[in-house]
Amino acid sequence: MRVIKMFKRTTAAIICFVMGGIGFTGLIKEKNKEKISEEKYANAVSAYKTEADGRYSVYGGIMENLQEKYTDICGWINVADTKICYPLLLTTDNEYYVRRAYDGTMDKNGSVIVDYRSDPSLTSNRNIILYGHNMASGNMFAYLSKPERFINAEIEIYSDGVLGIYKPYAAYIEGGNEFVKLSFTNEAEIERYISDGIQKTIVDFDTVPQGTPYLLTLITCESNLALGDKRIVIHAVRTELILP
């Protein structure tokens, strides 16, 4: 894991203006909503624009500005070239934002929810657990429905001024909740958790966590009703920690 003293992610993340999933009922309406959201947050981003090695501090600009008003926002997730570019919501349970947007308004898309037992400084958690709906529109965590798309992905988690970069190492479909594990009593336990994920994976990511790993777990519903009440799970390991 590398720790470096500047943000070096490209300004491609500035597409994060799209606060995805705000009351969409169809593709046309979705595009209109995205356009409105882009216009709404353009000023917020430009107001926080800073030079950092010739690039913008995008996450700090968007998230921290919103966080002043919506205090349940504790971070941001971005996966380049996908719709996964959302604020992360943390409150006292995992239910409140299931059908609510980040501002508390009712929204069938819900929000990307951080497990309520997590430390709000997300990158300090040994395993960040995130939940999102598998929407037919492609919003929220629908991208997880084809885990092979994540083979070359880098998942960015911004929280409390720190940007963590995570690479997937396992993906599978499973019932129950054994994969929901936020903390570990010792390194042997986290090694078993990682090993179990790799043994179950349906995609070969060619990534094996090493050293003292910090993990990220993305969870969404499996849309195939024939499989019953199961979840799509993607595990990733932190490969970089980027400080401001």
C-alpha cells in the first residue's frame, strides 16, 4: 500500500455532479434529472476548486459542501466509467435510506448505505460494508450484476479528507449474511475471511490481499428471482491511501 501526499486522481471524477437516483421513473426522465443535478451542483464544485498538481480536489469540493447541510453523508464512492458515483450515507440503522435520497426525500432508488456499525472515518475501518439497490435503470449498485466488469476497476472511497483506492479480489452470489463482517479479532481471522471470499469467487481478479489489509465490501440484491433471496457480493482490498 502506498501513502502519498497529494490527490492524484484525474478530473474524470467531476462527473460526480450527477447525484444519481433522485426520483427517476424512466430513461428520459433520468437524463433530465441528471442534467438538473449537474446544474445544481456545478457552483458547489467550482467554489471548492483547488489546484493540486494541476488537478481539482473534486471529492472534497462536492461531498464536504453537501455534508454541511446533510450530516449523514460521511463519504463518497466513485468507480470510473460507471454510474457508481454517489454520496455515502451513515445513520443509526441500515433502513432509513433504503428508500430515501441523501437529502431525506422519498426515492425508490434509495442511497448507498454504510453499515451503521461503521466508524464514520471510513478508511479507518478494516472492512467498509456498503449496500445499494440493484436498479433496472442501471442506477445505484446495478453495475454489480455483472461482477466481471470489475476486473480492472479501481474503487475510490473518499472520507474525512482521505482517499482510499480499492481493487476487487473476489465476487460471488450468496444467501445469508456471513460476508457482513466489519471487524476482526486478529489477523488470522481477517486472513480466513479473505481466503473464504477467494475460494467462492466466480471471477478471477488476480488480486490477493497482502500485509495488513483494509477491505471494502459492496452488496446488492440478485435480480434473478429463481435464485431466491441472495446477494451479489464484491470484496476489494485497499491498494493506496492518498492524503491531502
